[in-house]
Amino acid sequence: MQSVDAIATFRVATLTFAGEIQAALSEAEADITRLPQWLKLDRVPHWTNQIKHRERQVQAAKRDLARKQMMTSPDPHSCIDEKKALQRATTSLEEAMGKLAATRRWILLWDEQSSQLRAALSQLRELSERDLLVLAAKLAKQVQLLESYLAISTGSGEGPGRSGQSAGRLRDFGSAERLSAYGHLRKLAPLSPLRAACELSDESSLSKEQGPPIRIDDLEQLERLALQGLAPKSADRVLLEPGALASPVLCMIRGEPTAGDSGWYLAGPGAAGMQPQAPVAVSIMTILERRPDLTVPLLMPAGVMLVASGGHVVSVADEDNQELWS
């Protein structure tokens, strides 16, 4: 094997497909909400007013016919135009009444059927928000494994099984030192008002450089910790320092997720010893397009903090700052 581009391309297509599903589902859910509103707030008042208007037309046609009958009696043939006008007005009134009845039937039917439609859309959304992201994470791991294998076969690097360097890094950091060095990020992470005020940016706000990806063996160990919380949606926002993804040291901390906000905050080395830069907001999809190795960490629950250095995870702490990484 000389190239893993096909798998990498398929992973990108998977993420793109997930985003397209999200857009289509959002539009479908909006239509489910808009249709009953249109029926109740537009069609019902419209046909109600039409009935009143056409009732007045029927009454006017009846008056015209009665007046003509009195003027031309006893010749009934001279009232033919007025009789036709009354018939047209009556038919028009019956049409409006039928339209109003049909609109009300549709409102009741839609209220019954919309719950089933929402349930079906919910299943598709779960597929796009969880299953496809997990698939993308597995593909990313396969790409890294194959690249490591190719590096071994060409003698240009170490394989995924050589974890001595990772173990050495773990020994360099005691648990208390890691928490004291990075724990203050819990206070510096933007609060809800600032997160809400930070407008969503595109990938142009991020550095074009990329930091070292988290190692495969560390990602596998992270999966074994089973620290899975509420899976973020591909369109949910992530706040991060502009150069965080390009930094050799990456700190990830998750607050409580809200609608449209994953709760994640990503910081680079500046957060460890200086005031961090003003954060930018990008979508989960944008993060994964740049750093597919972060798929597994992004599934961790609220309160968890992860620190990676040089592609090695050096700390995973829970919401009480208890060290979980060993």
C-alpha cells in the first residue's frame, strides 16, 4: 500500500454528507413547524373573511333578484340574469365554506401525523450527529494506523505499538502538576453570555497550520475510559483560541452544552501561563475537517478537561479535577 488518500477522501465525504443531512433535516423540521402555523394563522383567517364577504354577496344578489321580481311581475323571464348571479354567489360561498372545513381537517390531521414525522427525522438526526461522526473517527484512526505502517515500512518513523515516548511523557508530569498547570482554564473558559455573543466563524479564522494529532494508542485508551456524554451536533459551536489547533500543546475543556453550543473550549499553550487570546467560534464540522483525531475527545461529557502535548495525552481530569489518565 502506497497511499491512504482514498480513506481520507471518504472520511471527508462522510463529514460533508453529515453536514448535508443536518441542513436537510433542519429544513424539513422547519417545514413541519411552518405548515400548521400557515394553516392556522393564514388560511383559517383568509377563508373566514371570504365566507363573510361571500355571504354579503349572496345577500346582495337576493335583494337584486327580489327587486327585479317586483318590477317585472308577472313576467319571470326578465329575472334570468339576477337568478344566475345569485347562483354564482351561492356556489362561491359554498366553495369558501368547503375550503375552511378542509383547512381545519388538515390542521387536525397534521397535528396527528407531525409527531410521527418528527420521530423519523430524529432517527436520521441521530445517524448524522452520532453514527457518522463515530464512523469518521474510526476512518481517521485507520488513516493514522496506515500512515504509521507506511512509516515503519520505509524506516521513517515508529509504529503505533511503540509507546515508550508516550510513557516517558506521562512520567514527566505528576497528576497534581498537571492539574495545577491547566486547572485555571475552568475559570478562564468563556461563560454562557460570552459564548452566546461570539458569532460563528468559518475556517478562515483558524490557522492553516495543524498541531500534532493525538496518537492512536492514546485515543484507544481514551475510548476505554468510556467518558462519553451528550454527542455534539455537527453544526454546534466550539469556542477556541485562534491558534489552538496548530499548537503543540492543546487543552480541551467542556462546559454544559446548550442548544447550538457544544460547550467545548479549546486553548493553546498561551493559556498555561498568560492571558488567552479572544476566542473565536467555529462549528464541530469545521474542527473535525481540520483535526479528525479530535472526534473521540469531542464525545467526552461536560466537566472533563483533556491536555495533550506533542500528540500525547498527558492529562484527563473530571469535573472535580480528579485525574483519570494513567
